[in-house]
Amino acid sequence: MSTPTWPSEYAERYRAAGWWRGETFGGLLRDRAARHPDRIAIVDPAPAPGAPEGRRWSYGELDARADRLAAGFLARGIGKGDRVVLQLPNVAEFFEVMFALFRIGALPVFALPAHRESEVRYFCDFSEAAAYIIPAVHGGFDYRELATTVRRQVPTLRHVFVAGGADGAGEHTALTDVAREPVPITDPPAPADLAFLQLSGGSTGVPKLIPRTHDDYIYSLWGSNEICAVDEDSVYLCALPAAHNFPLSSPGTLGALYAGARVVLSPQPSPDVAFPLIERERVTLTGLVPPLALAWIEAAQRGEHDLSSLEVLLVGGAKFSEEAARRVRPALGCTLQQVFGMAEGLVNYTRLDDDEETIVTTQGRPISPDDEVRVVDDEDNDLPAGATGHLLTRGPYTIRGYWRAPEHNATAFTPDGFYRTGDVVRQTAAGYLVVEGRAKDQINRGGEKVAAEEIENHILAHPAVHDVAVVSMPDAYLGERTCAYIVLREGAAPVRSLAIKKFVRERGLAAYKVPDRVEFIEAFPQTGVGKVSKKDLRAAITAQLAARPAAAKAPDGSLEPGAAAPAGLPAPQPHAGAPAP
Ligand code: OOB
């Protein structure tokens, strides 16, 4: 089954314009290692098993490690085009594994550490993965047990490799046992080949896989580097989960490695872990989602750490409020860059030399002069300049279709190849985009995306549930949280909301997808054409939250007890200074 890609006239245009430089990831690491073998590429502050200190890998060492691991993967029958589900947290191994796979042309499928059985099984099954790579234990969760379960269910899965620690039961292979003497790679990937499959935030029952090529992704890296002034003296702190597109490429760890800069891995994004690293490693830039940026602004006011090396803070993944944006420079002493991006491609940045108003009131403009942006009505008609509408985009690093999803592609892309982002925006006269809302059926939980339909399908499996609609509700801390409205079956015994949450969790879902709130309702409000009106449900829960007496609210203003904070976020603080959404 072929992967949808750019028609040849576009590919030629992007090459002629110099956007696609004919590089591959394997080749660029080789090149950087040859140019400056001793420069530090990766700093992982966490001690490896048996070692007293963290790791500092030079470009030469990263390159050599990737070679040895590539040889080991080949020796175990993993080769070009094979899919490998990669679920590693922010550890040095993430990079040696990723580059080893890039080098042999095997395709990493980037899972997040938060994903659990239901998601991982789907990624392995749908991608027909040959291997699955995990940490032993991370965040108190034993991934080896998960791997054992998934391996039983997915026949293509021939290997499980465990980073950082022995495997215990002897069922899986320690990553340290994989490396071999380097061998020549006889059939390396070409620049136009797929490099990896990234996950979509999604609005459908199951996440879609996003096929990115070496050519297109590498363009987004150096394009980002130019805009964010990343050069070989930069030090990038990877605080968000490394596999996510934002910290991977905007400009992210891969942008930093492209520039010959240094990547510092933060095991957690919270200020208590990240600030000492910024101070010690003289970090110059990093990227955060809005709730974390707020937590950093608050923590910086305590003045306990020297953050003076920090030059740029990128904030994206969800809308950053103007009020919060204004606080970045005074609190952190650095320039804010808003980033409005998507794993499917298009990334917008405010520019470092933009005036403060542009920086705090817009979500930036595209990387490339060849990024085409249209703002349209419900019928795909272009709207007058400055009007608010649906964002469609096409360009040199925006995919032309999801992997193995022809039916979905028929509606997710226009016939002439524009991606329907599902975002509602307006474009200023200067070409900057302002995100005004969303048309896709998704909840953006502080940057973590929840597809309503995916959660609805899980809840529908509950025997007492007749129907369900999952909607967003406003939240002072995360921007949005999830609320599941449920109509019970006639005659079903009453169910507690906690029982629904437990049911969803036990189906093996990432914690951030468990509904924050569950409401029972007699019948759903309907639209004029008899569909469930999610708009009315959102309005109902918003009004209900606003009407609650202050004393009845959880400390953060809305959170029900037991709801999950995003990975690595501290528990919400009372009076965190978060602006009202
Ligand atoms: C990033 O990528 P995804 O794929 O997790 O999510 C993309 C979606 C966008 O379509 C939009 O709905 C939302 O996330 N989003 C924003 C935003 N940045 C992303 N909404 C409002 N304001 C923003 N600044 O989230 C992503 C990928 C690369 C760089 C940055 C973020």
C-alpha cells in the first residue's frame, strides 16, 4: 500500500527552492560527528544503571552508538521499512535508538510514555510492528509487563527491547545486548523515503499515523533553527516528552542536533527538576505547553535558581493566553516565541524580533514562504482577509495523507492536497495566525490531545451506558478538561462517576484520557438535524461550573479529585495566578 506523498511537480519545486536538501538523518549525524566529534550532543542527567553519574555523549559517541545498534538491529532481522514502536522517556537511549533506526531505514513509531495497553496494542497492531522498545520502569510503571501482554496479542511483534535495566523474566532483550560491530549499510534510506511515523492528536476513534520523510522533516528543523536562532552554541532543554513533535522538531532536540548544539534531557518538566538543569548546563532555549509555562513563571518568582542563560522560551501545543504571555519576559527574562504547530506539518512561530504585541497576541506565522495557508468557510470558500474560519494548509513539510487511511484521507485533505487542520483561525494583515477555536471533535487538555470519539467508544463498552458524548469544559489550569455526558440504559442501576473513570482506566488508556468529570443526563440536547449538540453540552457544563459556590470547588477552581495532571506537572496549586480561560 503506497503512502500518499507530494505530487512530483511539488517535490521538484521544493527541491529547486532549496527546502529539500537531499539529506537523511543517518547522514547528518555522520556529518556532524565528523566535523566535531568531541562536542557534547546529549546530556542525560539521570545515572544509568550501575553508573554513579549521568551521561554526556559527544557527537562522535552518539554516532558510534547508533552504528553499533544499527548493526544489532540488522542482525536481528529488523531492516528497511520495518516499523518499530518506540516508547522511551527522556533518556539518552531515545537518541541512539532513533538514529540507529533512521540509519537502517526502519521506521520509529513514536509512542508517548503515558500510553498504555489499549494505545500500544493499537500502534503495534496497526503498524504491524516488528519490534517494541521500552524502558524497564518509568514513573512507577513497569513497561515490561505491558510488553509481555502486547506481544501475546500482536503476532508481527518479534522483539521487545528494554532500555536501562535487565528484563527480569528473561522474556525480552536488554538493549545493551543488541549492539554489534558496525557493518556497512548496503541499502540506506533515500532523502525522499519515510523516516518515521508520528502520532496524530486525532479526532477519530483511533489515532492516525503521520508519515514524515527525511527531506520534509529536516527542512522543518533547519527552517526552525533559523527562526529560533539555534546555532552550535545553543543548549536546548528537552522538558516535554521527547517523542512529541514539538520538543522533537520545533526546533527541538533534532533541530539542536542539526545545528551541532547540545541537548539536555530533563526527566520531568516541572521547575524543581528543570531549573537546576538550566542553571547547571547554561540552557539557552526550551519549549513548554501553556500550563507548564505558567508553573515556571510562578516558580521563577521565588528566585532560587540562576536562569540568566535562558534566551528563548517556546510555548505551544495549546493556546497561550495573552495575560500569561505578557508575564514571560518579566518573570523569566527571556523572549517568548509562540508556536502553533501540528505533527502533520505546518508550524508557525512568532519571530524573535517581533514587537511585544505581536508576540503576545498571535500564534506566529509559517516557517516557509512555500507554506500555503487558506482560511475558509464550511464549504471551503476562501474568506475575506482577516475573517475567522477553518485553516487549510499545504506545503513542503505538511503531509499529503495519513499512513494507510485512504477513507479518512478523502475527508481530512482537500482534493488538491490541503490538510484540514480542524483549527479555527484568523490571519492578521501581517500574515500572523491567531487561533480562535477548533472545529475538530477533540479536547486540548493543556497540550495533550484527547479525541472525543476514542473515549466515547471506550465508555460505550460499559454495560450500563446507552449513549455518551465527551466534550471540553473550561479549566483555569489546563485551559480545557474532559467531561463525559452519559445517558444510562433504561432500567440500569445508577452508576457512580468514579466507576466510569475506573472502567475507562482499566481498559488500559493513558491517564490523561480518563474523563475529568462524568455527568449523567436523561437525554442529549439535539441540533436542528437531530444530532447530539455538543455545543449545548459544553455551554451547560460551563454554566454549571461557573455557578458553583467557590467553597465547593477543588483547589484549582474546577478539578475533580483524582483527575490526572499532565505528565510531570505538579499538582495544581491554589491561586496559581492562572488567568481565567
Ligand atoms: C502540536 O502538535 P499536535 O499534533 O499535538 O497538535 C496539533 C494541534 C493543532 O492543530 C492545534 O489544534 C493545537 O494542537 N495547537 C495550538 C497551538 N499549538 C498547537 N492551539 C492553539 N495555540 C497553539 N500555539 O501541538 C505542536 C507541534 C509542533 C509544535 C508545537 C505544537
